[in-house]
Amino acid sequence: MGSKLKRLAGYYKPYKGLFFSDLFFAILGAGITLVIPLIVRYITNNVVVMPQSDAFEMIVKLGIGMIVLVLVEMFCNFYIAYYGHIMGAKIEHDMRNEIFGHYQKLSFAFYDNQKVGHLLSRITSDLFDISELLHHGPEDLVISVIKFVGAFAILLMVNWRLALVALILVPFLLGYAVYFNRKMKQAFVNNRARIADINSQIEDSLAGIRVVKSFGNEDTEMDKFKAGNARFVDAKKKSYQYMATYNSGMNAMTTSITVLVMVAGAYLITKGSMPIGDLVTFLLYINNFTEPVKKLVNFAEQFQNGYSGYERFLEVMAIAPDILDKPDAICQENVRGDIEFRDVSFHYAESNEEVLKSVNLKVDAGEYVALVGSSGAGKTTLCSLIPRFYDVSEGAILLDGVDVRDLCLDNLRKHVGIVQQDVYLFAGTIMENIRYGKPGASDEEVIRAAKLANAHEFIMNMEDDYDTDIGQRGVKLSGGQKQRLSIARVFLKNPPILIFDEATSALDNESEKVVQDSLESLARNRTTFVIAHRLSTVRNAKRIIVLTEDGIAEEGTHEELLEANGIYAGLYMMQFT
């Protein structure tokens, strides 16, 4: 825990000025609250017995002094509340950048086993709680210590017997706090897991709202949400039970301290051992004596919230990206596009079942190769190994004779363009989505890419042409239009290697023809891998590779494979007879 706290404290480093000024004003404000009751004691014990004219003059001076102190305290509280929160927001900003940057480095293997809602929870609610801890934690701790120690020292000076009476219940307060804080910690961890589940469920349901409505399953989704929401309430109930017991017990004990001091003070006054002004001072200081304990209660609760969030933050940050650049990674320029698979085998990290087995394949630069086979044969996986979305389990993949694991990741992926069946378009305009292929591209370059992808005509018929907002995931566009935008994006990227992953299988015949023309235009003079279920789209491929669970089973042109009357011929007959 010590090393974790040290690492957490490191986030203050860029904001040392804000941090120390926040603590300074916290100390100053706490000091003022200790001074004012001493002035009141001086008035009640000394000023009231002065001659009337002297007493009036002294009361005015002390009154003005106390007003000045109150104004200074008000400024201190404003500074703590405003600039302290600014510091917390900046630290939250830094941590959010850090975790989002880390998300970008993690491979497909990580996201295969994660829910978006859980990842979102770590970057929103968790970080907010951490920033609240980093802002309020140190100042609450400093204020509490100053007020508690200062008030107790002053009370000892005023009347040590009565001070010891006030101290009697403090050990019970601390023991009570420690016990229930331990109980609350696990409850807060459970709360976080439950809210992450709810976030994930909401994200899943809203992202698939069209499927929900098409099946008329709104009530089913509502029932699922209510069940998750109920589990969250159950988790909250436990934490609220501990908090309620904790707070009610603390309030009872602090009130008991006031009662004890009142009774003991009254007894001492009746015996003539203490002036009544000292009892008034004690009663004024009791708040300064018990308030720090309440602040420590809040700090303990805040610490449990913030620290459990920080542990979840560290869990993600501790996940090392499994696909990284080597220290001596090469950045290739002028890539031709020769691809060679040498005895490649692959299985997913959580499974020993091989998806690909001893695949050997050589594709020359500019060659157009089609991959066919039944579902689960590993066609998409094979192509995903080229840009290193996953790394091979055995063997090697070479680009222009160099193992892709020896290349810079950014450089490697810059040379590979992918058009998928499930097109992902971002919320925003058509221009922004095409420009995603080359972020620094000019408007003219974007329009040229759209024309090459046969997309310019339909774009110009849109309400705001290239500035048309396409909605979340491009919901305002047809399947063919979305596909042509994704092709325009790759045209703009202009890579030497292309992967078409069943890019037309979800389209109607008319859209398929337009998109197919765009794909063939894009593939010209580029090394191209086409994954296809519709065999009609690969008839013109120079080479067709038939992939099975045992590796490459057949290879040849459309005519050669039909003549061989093997697996490909069987698949073809199933589709066209």
C-alpha cells in the first residue's frame, strides 16, 4: 500500500504551487478558528471587568479584529474550495489522459474479454472519486490535526481537568471509526463493480437499440436493467447500513463529550475552581475539538472511495500491452507489399485450441488473393495477424522479407488498409469520417478519395454534402453508403496492402455492384486479401486459397478449383444450385 500511495502522491508534482498554497490557506483558516474563542475568553474574563469607557473601546477594537479574521477565513475557505477543486480537476485530467492512452496501447486480446461499461467506469466515476480524495484528503487531514491538537492544547491551558474529561471519549471514537471504515471499504468496492455492470448494460442496450425495437424487446431490456439496478441498490444498502451506524454513533459520542464537559464544568464552577468564562470558552472549543473527528470520518469514507477507485485504475495500468515495438524496431518506407506466412500457427491466449495450424503462404506485391472456407476456419484471424492485431503463436509473417514483429507498429499499420463488413463510422460529419484515414488531409484530398470510392455523388445529394452529420455509427446512411465511406477512408490512407473482410456480404445486389467496383478500383496495384462468403465476388481473383481447420486445403484459380472438384467446388455448388 505504501508504494501505491507514493505513486498516487506523485500526481501532485506538476501542481506543487497549487498544492502548497491550498495547504497554507487550510492551515491559516484552521488557525483563525482557534484564535476567535480565545478572544471571546479574553472579553468574558477580562474586558467585562474593565471600567465602562475602557471596556467599550476594547470591545470595539476586538470586534473589528474578529470581523477581519472572519473575512480572512472566508477568503481561505473560498481559495480551498475553488483552487483546490481546480487542482483536483487537473489531476483527474492527467489521470484520464494516462488511462485512455493506455487503453490505446492494449491489443484486441484485451478487448475481447472486456465490457465497455466497465472500462468507461474506470475513466469517469473512479477518477472523479480519486480527484476528490487528492483535493480534499490532505487539507482535511491538516485541518483536522491542527484543530484537534490546537484545541486540546488550549483546553489544557484553560483547565487541564476539564480537558481530560473532554478527551475520555476520543479513544472510543477512533476505535469506532477504524472498525466501521474496514466494513465500508468492501462495501464501496462492491458498489463500484455494480455501477460498472449497470454502465455496461446501458451501453450495450443503447448501442443495440434498433435490434431491441425490431424484436419488440423493450420490456425485456427494462427487466434486465431493473435486475442490475436492484443489485446495485442491494450493494448500496449494505454500505449505507455501515455509514448510518457509523455517523449516528459518531454524533452520539460527540454530543456526549459536550454533555460531559457541561456537567463537569458546572461542578467546577460551583466549587469555585473555574470562572464561568472558561466554561463558555470550553463550549466554544468543543466544536473545534469534535469537528476534526467528524472530518476524519469524512476523510476515511472519501479515502475508501478514492483508494478503491485508484486500485481499479492501477489494475488497468498494470496490464502490460502484449503487442509492443521491439527496442530496435525498424520503420520501413517504400513498402512493396510482399507477404509471406512461414509455418504460422495461432491460438488465443485463453485457449489452447489452435485456430490456425502450420500455414505457409506467399503473396507477391500487387497480387489479388481470395480467402474462402467455412466459418471458423480462421480467415479473419489469418488477416488480423498481418497488422499484428494479434501475434502468431508459432512461425512468422514477413513483409518484404522482414518479420512484422521486427517492425514499428505504427509504421506497419500505416501500410495496411482494412475494409470490413461491419463498418464503424464515428459520430460527426462525412468529411470527418473520411479524413480519419489521413487526419492531416486537405478537403480536396478527401473529395478526391470519395470520388475514387464512388461516394461523391450520393454525398453531394445529402442535405449538407460533406458537412452532413451522419449520426451515431452512421445511422442516417444505408449499408452501401457506409461501406463506400469506409472505402474512401482507405483510399485516402493509400496503403500498399489491403484486407477486404467480407466487405460486401451484407449488401443488396445493387449496392454490392457499386461497392465491388469501388473495391476493385482500390485494389489495383496493391497486395490484396479478400475474405468472402459470396463466391461470386472472388471469381476473378488470380488466386483463391481454401482454408480449413487444418490449414490451407486447396489453392488455385476459380476454374482450376472447380475442375479439382474438391472443397471449393462443394461450396460453390451449395451457393449456386
